[in-house]
Amino acid sequence: ELKVEQNPLFLSMQEGKNYTIYCNYSTTSDRLYWYRQDPGKSLESLFVLLSNGAVKQEGRLMASLDTKARLSTLHITAAVHDLSATYFCAVDMGDDKIIFGKGTRLHILP
Amino acid sequence: GAVVSQHPSWVICKSGTSVKIECRSLDFQATTMFWYRQFPKQSLMLMATSNEGSKATYEQGVEKDKFLINHASLTLSTLTVTSAHPEDSSFYICSANRGVTGELFFGEGSRLTVL
């Protein structure tokens, strides 16, 4: 059974600081997703990582994937308040069935 | 713009009634769609895989008679919560694979409150 573990589950940080969210998964997969969810809303796709060593960046967010270590990271650079949200990683089990981590609730203090 | 649309966004119903939630792929055909359930401040839990033209595949612990899924066309899947009870109150989200990019898109979600 595939397990997806995120840490930390809750993160409070000051604006302007950098931080990293980690996503570990237990079995082989060739596709990993990062999503953002605002309160009361659905999921917004941030990144799709398809291969070992993949790195993608969008604004202050950068995601990477190490399939050998079964680890993905979401790095936040110089955080701003607008990035406050819950971030989920999700791993493809095959046939597009994906399993989500528990999510990281990010709260950025002004 | 949205590529997967859900309706309704909000629904309140009395206990014992049935509620239908629709999930549509707007500009592509989706032979497979997925239904998730999310409780407050928790993660998404996969309920079932909806397969066009065949029976849905339910995850362990999900009552198939309680959560009826129909995928009658390549652009529409429906989830019907039958004889709803307060414990069925939740946020239900569907998703579909657009295919070209390998990316899964999610609907806006449907918040069900059972009184």
C-alpha cells in the first residue's frame, strides 16, 4: 500500500524567510504532484514532476523530485503572505489513481 | 479557465434524502474520473474511480450502495449520496486526467451539509 508522508504538517513562518516542505512516499512512482488549497476551495495544480531529478519553479515556489530517495520537496523562497494555504503532495499509483499526503498548512506572518 | 466543473457547489439536504453531484470535463473527454472526499482540515481520500461505460471501482471501506457513481458519457460522471445522513456531510471533489500533459485537474468541489 502506498503511503505518502508530508512534513511538517503545520508551518508558521515570517515573511521573507525560506522554507522547505518534504514529501516522502513508500513505493515506486513516476509521477508526483503538488497542489495548493485555500480554505473552502478546491485544489489548484502547482507542479507535475515526471522524472528523477525534475525541478520546476514558479515564482517563489520550486519543486524537485528524487525518485531514488522517493522524496519530493517544495521550497518557498522569501515567503509572502499570499502564499498562506495548505499544500498537498500527491503520488500517482498508476492509472491516474493518486494518493495524497496529509497536507502542510502554511501560515505566513506579516 | 476551469477544465473540470462540478455542480452544485453547495447543497444542504435533510437526512434521508438523496443528493446528486455532477462532474463534467469541459473541453476534453475523460474515460476515467475520480471522486474524493475531504473532511475539514484533513486530506483528500479517494472514494472511487469512475469508468465510462462500466462500473465504478470503489476503494476499501467505501459503501458502493451508499455512494452511487454513474459515468454515462465521456464528459460526465455523477455521484449520488443515497439516504444521506449528517455523517455524510463533507466536501466532495472530482478529478479527471486531461491526457496531453498527464496532469490531473480538479473540480471546484461540492460541499454537502446534511441536516
